[in-house]
Amino acid sequence: MIDINIKIDLPSLICGKYTRRKDEKLKIKRRNKKIEIGFPSLSSKEVKLAAILLKKSLKQSHDRTIRETVDILNQVYNLWINPNYEIRKEAEEILSIVTGQSKRLIKFELNEVIKLFEKENLLKFLGSQIDNIDYLDQWIKKGDIFLHAQPKGSILHNLAGNAFVLGPISLLYGIITKNVNLAKIASTEPYFVVRFIQSIYDVDKKFARELAVIYWKGGHKDIYKFLFDEELIDGVIAWGGYKSISNLKKLSAHYGVKFIEHGPKFSFSIITSDFLGNTKLLEKASKEIAKDIVIWNQYACTSPRIIFVQEKKSLNFENPDYKLRQEMIGSMKHIEKNQLIRFSNKQTEYDSQLMMLMSESVENLRKVITHGSAIGFAKLLSIELEKVSKYLPRTYMTEAEAMNTLNKRDYYILNVESKGWGKIFIPSNSQLVQNTDWTIFYLRKMPELIDIDYCINRFIIITPFTFLEEIEEWIKQMQIQKYIQTFSIFGKMKMVKKLADKLSFLGACIFTLPGEMNVHKYRAPHDGSYDLKELVRWVSINFLEEDLNDFTY
Amino acid sequence: MVEIEDFFKMDDIYSIEPEKIEPLRLEIIKKAAMHHFEHCTPYKKICRKNNFNPVKDLKSYQDIKKIPWITSKSFKKSYNLFKNLISVSEDKIVEWLHSSGTSGDPSYVGRDQKTLDRFRVAGTRSTGLILDRDRFQMGIVFGPSPEMVKGLTFALGMDIWTKMCDNSIYLMKERREKGKIPIDIQLTIKSIKEAEAKKEVCFFGGAPALAYFTLAKFHEQTGETFQLNEQSVGGGFGGGWKTFTGQQISKDQFRKTLNKILGIPIKNLRDTYALTESDIVFQECEEFVFHVPPWGDIIIRDPETMAPVKKGEKGLINVINPIAYSWPGISVLLDDTATFNNNGKCKCGRYGKTFSDVGRAVGADARGCGAMITDLAEND
């Protein structure tokens, strides 16, 4: 095997100009491939200069029509959609090493992002979020007023590490709302956004004056302070880690600057009992969920961590008193065989209902692997993950990633499976001792917080549930309401709406079909809001021409 | 039927070609694997999970790569499993040896008298046979006395090495404090001067970073150097290559500095690879590669496929340890990596498997926009 050593010197992009230094280095090694990315770390003075220069370009950005901007971005789309575009070819190689995903998967993900820059899609996106894109250029009559969307000004994009598509997406939001944009890249993935914006620099040098993509050390607290203090920032889009987001949020609130938060989130899948027993549909659902798992290797906020499979429809009680049901659910979790016998001697209505639930629960626990059970679904998913790993494989794991997967497997085998709480599914390969491509753990009880963290890098937990309330209760008990985002739900529309209502009331905001968790729909809000609307100032003339005529008459 | 203790008694053990010793080693590996399979329920579960039964699946030496492993992390305190990872009844455990837990999560391994006895003999033999010497007149340890850190694997290691010395001095008298070298410098210099004057053959052990900084600082301040007996040896370090600030000291830099200050020949400054989750101690030879003693084995595995790597390739270390009796250490996959060098004759003239470039498994700390509970908990 030939060793591949790649060295890249990334520049800082400041209003159409390049700064080239190697103050920082990101080094990654995957088997025979080694990469070293050097990039500049700007001083406070340099950041300040970049922010001042940007502000000066705001008028230029304001005066360009939105259709001209869309045309420029469409040229960038045309460059990137070409598989032979040199920067794209380089990006496929580099991103594969940085993220640990195969080139095929990177190509797939790149295409998804690039599509957003296509003229038709941009107009669709703008239209769905701003209603009428002309609001961005002129005063548009709306009822008895004229409405116009002015840019906020200078937007700071605080970017996250390894979700490489976030940089271009975030900047796109700022660009198509006619703002000028300052992106702070993450030291863990400095590459893609720089290369992408370099293409914009190549397409239109004048337009490049409205963009800066730079890095400075997070420890430079003074930089954030003067950016706000000297009114060099008018809005913030923050991605990534909780800590950096919460610091920036406090600062923005202090200075009264608009803050759009895209913090860390979790996503899940739910298979309702609506189609249990329909093997064909379940096979399809498992195929689609496998796709959701492998795209981004579960590092995205939209990736599923836990799959909840409903094993039995809710029982139709005469008295569906919620508290009573909750008590029953609680009791069910601790059922022991001898308790069952003891309970059987009591004859009250409550007890007989509880008994019914308990025996059904026991029946579920003893259920053999069928497609109508969570463990059966785990089996189906294992087949699909094996297949999808062939056509959307990962690239070589780093030593630490492989070790992490093996450690997690041992944890579940020794700590959970051995106590009878579940079963592990791993790829079968007769020639090798173990293959770390993917892992499924069927967990017979509701997950704990640590289980959510373990579900990353093609590692998924499947857990059964009976009542929808169990998932609600679990979210509350885990205190993760603030962090839940996307749920794929497989069930009839009536059930989907019912579940979506309960879950969105708790905090979730996107509900998709299995296989579409990572698909961005233009009309859908992101994390509960429409970002483009938030990046403009809505201004109005509160009278029409006829009002003026009336007035001056 | 060969017993592991028979291996310890053999004198010329590093001069036997691998193909001659492997059938004998297979016997003791199989015996150990069967013992853990029968007496440790969690290990049996792992074996069953891997469709492995030592009775029928260990037919030739090539089959040892099939022995299912336990990951070293399973012995961490946080996993709360270590008490179940024993192959004897709990009352037989003499000591729960543990790592220092610098990461905040120490490993615990239960050892009975039989395992401890084997550990001591094997440790002394592997060091002695590679260093060509098993007696020293003086032991100078850059670390605490075994009594001070009872229960730590480090203490057992130091106990083994210093039992090879007529007289031993422990230079760490107090617990570590941030930014401070906790070594008694006056005692260090006094001991070295005494050994120099008496021309005693010394054994230097302990934490290499402590030795390096203590001596380098002394030399920087005084310019003084020593000329110890050239048969003196630096070894038995067993980790601790990082400074207080997390900076790694290169072995080359370490050897050059100690050679300059103490006068010990560079070829005598050799590292030892030892850890809580292994009873086998690996000693560097004068070619600076680690030798696997004949009573155990290692398999370096490709992190991607987990298949054994080829000569010259790097991978995760899987220790095959038939010494372990009270705990299922027969096959442990470590968080460490190494390069597989050879399985034949080393340049030093000894036979057996060798490896080098030991380090921690590394990789990108890939984080996307997906939340991690651990991050949220730290900041809530």
C-alpha cells in the first residue's frame, strides 16, 4: 500500500485578498493517508481590519439586485457541479480523510450542498422563506403598506467543526439576504468553506469584497468583545458546541445583536406499530433508516441516534386516565416473574388492567425474532446496513475511531447483553475476527444518556416501546427537550401528526420520512425558525400613493 | 504437558527459533483460554458471541489470532465491570491492581497469588534476559516507593525491578503538585555521586519525564556531569513520557541527555512497556525494539479490519497473555498502537517477536452538529 502524504496551505480570505501563513496545523492520519493542513491564525488587529473592510462593502451588497447575486452564485454552482473542477476533485480527497467518509459519500453530500446554489433552487428557497424576493430590492405593496427587507449588516458566522457543509450554507443565508459576511472557521475543519468561498472569489472579484473567511484562536475573547463593542457585527449565526454558542449568545444579548442559534442537537427515529407485520414496508423503512445512519456517519444533528420501535398498539382502556397509565408503565419496567404471580391474586379492576399490561410486556420480552418486533427490526436493519455499507462505505477508520467502536461493543456485550437487556448485531465476516463497519444494539429498556453519546459513527440503538407517552416521558426524564431536533416517523399520517404534535410541543421541530432526515426541504424552517427572515430588517412605508394623494388633496 | 512455569525456568529461551517454541506456547495459551472460558462468565459470553470455543478452535498456532479479546477499557472503573472480570472466586483475589488513572478513570484488574507470583517471575526474567543482567548494586527510582503507592501496578513493577538491586532509593517523597517536580533533588545527586564514587552498577527506573527534568534542570544550573559505571542501565520506565504540560519527550532526546549527564551508554538506556491490563512485560533490547517474551505473544491488528498487520505496519496492540489466571487477560485489546517489526531473529541476536513505536491510538476528534451529552453536561 502506497503512503499518501498531503500538505495543504490554506489562506485566509479577507474581502477579496488572501493572507497566507501556517500558524496553525491540522494533522489527520487514516491508515496510509496522512494530511497536514496549515492555515493562518489572525491577530486581533487583523480581525478588526477585516471587519472594518467588510462593513465598508455593505452599500455595494445592498445596491446589487438579488437576481444578480443569484446569478453569481449560480456560476459557483456550475463550477462545483462539474466533477472535473479541480478544487472539487481536491475537496473530495481531503474531505474523505478529514471526515472519515468514503469519496462516494462525500460526492453525494457535496452534491446536496451544491444544489442549494443553483439558480432555480435559490429562487425557490428565497421565495419560500421571504415570500417575494423583490422585497430584498424594492418597496413592495402589501395591503395598505409598502414592505421592504433591508440587510441586517455584517453577519458573523461562527462555524462548527466537522459538518463541513455548514460553512457554505451559513454564508449562503447571509449572502442572499444582502448582508456582508465574516466567517470564523473551526480549527477541526478549516478546509471546505475556505475552498468554496475561493470559488466565489474566482467568479467575481468585486463580490468577494463582501466576504471574509478567517480563523482566530477561541481564546482571544477580546476579539469578540471589540467586534460587538465597535458595532462591527450586526447579527450572529452560531453553529456547533454548546460552550462557544452560549458565550456568544450572552455577548449578543448584552449588545442587543440578533443571534441565530444552531446549537448541538439530537435526532431519533420512530417506527410506529401501524405497519408492523408488513414485512415489505418494514424492509423499506429499514433500508431508508440505514441511509440516514450512514450519511454523515451520524455526526450531523439530523442523524438518528436511537430507533424507537412500537411493539404493540396502545390498549384501549375504558379509563385512559393518564396518571394511572403512567403508573402502569412505571410498574411494567420493574416486572419480575414472581411479582406477576403475586399480583394475580388481586382482583381489583386496576390490578387486572395492570396484570394485562404486565403479561403483554412479558410476552413482548419473550418474543422471538419476528418482523413485528423491535428485535426483528434490528435484524432487518442489520441486513440493510450491510448492504448500504457496500455502496456508501466509510473510508478507513482512525485508530481511535476503531478502538472507540470496539470499546462500545464490549460495553454493551458485557454490561447490557450479559444481563439480558439486549442483543448486539455486528457484521458477520468469517475471515476476520471483527469488522467495525457498523453496530446495532437492541436494547430492551429505555436508553440512558450515555447511550445517546455512544450512538455515533454507524452505531445505533433500537429500543421497543408500547405507548407514545413512554417516549415523551423519556425525553422529559433525560432533560433533553432543548436538544431534540429531527424525528423520522414511520406510521400512518394520523399517527404521524399525533406524534409530531406531542414531540414538537416538547421541542422537536422537524419530522420526516425514514431516509429523509438529512434532506433539506426549502419550505421547512430550520431549528424552529426561518433564518432568512431573521437576517433582514423588515421596514415599511405605512401609506400608499392614494393615501398621499388623499393627504395632499 | 508443558506448564507456563516451565518457560520461566528455561535459560536459553531467546535463542530458540519461533517455530520451535510456538507449539509449546500454544499449549499454555490453550490451557489458559479454556480456564477463562470455563470460569469467567462474561468472557465465555464474548467467546460465544464470536463463535469461539478454545477446545475446538485452537488447533494450530495460527489460530491464536481468533481468540476473542476484551478491550482494555472494559477494566476501567467507569465501566463498573472489573469485579465481574475474574476467573476465580472473589475471595481468592489478593490485590486489585490499578493504573494511576491520570485520565481520571483508572483500570482495575484482580490478581490472585498465582497470577502475582507468575507476574513477578516473568517480569524479572524478561528484564534480566534482555538486559543480560539480573543483579544490580544500586537501584535509583524516579518515583515513589511501592508502599507509598500500594495497589498501583507501577508499585508492583518497581518492586520487581528493585528486588533485582542490593539497595534501592526512591526519589519521590511527596505527591505530585501541578508545575512542581516532586523529586528530592539533594537525595538524587547524593545517590548518584555515591554510586559514581563506588563504581557501582546502577539500575535507573521510574517515570522518564521525572528523571529527564530533574537531571536536565540540575545540569542546566550547575553544568555538572557524572561518569557512572558503564554497565549501569536505565530501564523499567513503563510509560510516563509526557511532561507536566503534556509535552512528549522523545526517547532519543531522553537517551542523549541521560548519556551526557550520567555517562550511561546510550544502548543501555532502554524502555519497558508494561501496563495494568497485562501480566507480560515487554523490554527494549539494545536495538531499541520491544521483545515479546516467549511465554506470551502480541498481535498487532489493523484498526480497520482487525486482521493482523504485516511486517512494518502499524496497528492496535492485542496482548496474548497466558500468565493471567485470576482474570481473563488471555487476550486484551489495548488503546495503544505499535509497529510490528519481526518474528524471527532480531539484530540484537535474540529470537522472537518484536515491535516498536508504541503510542496511543490517535484520530480526528470528529464532531459535527450532533450534540454529545458529555459536552452538554460539562457546560450546564
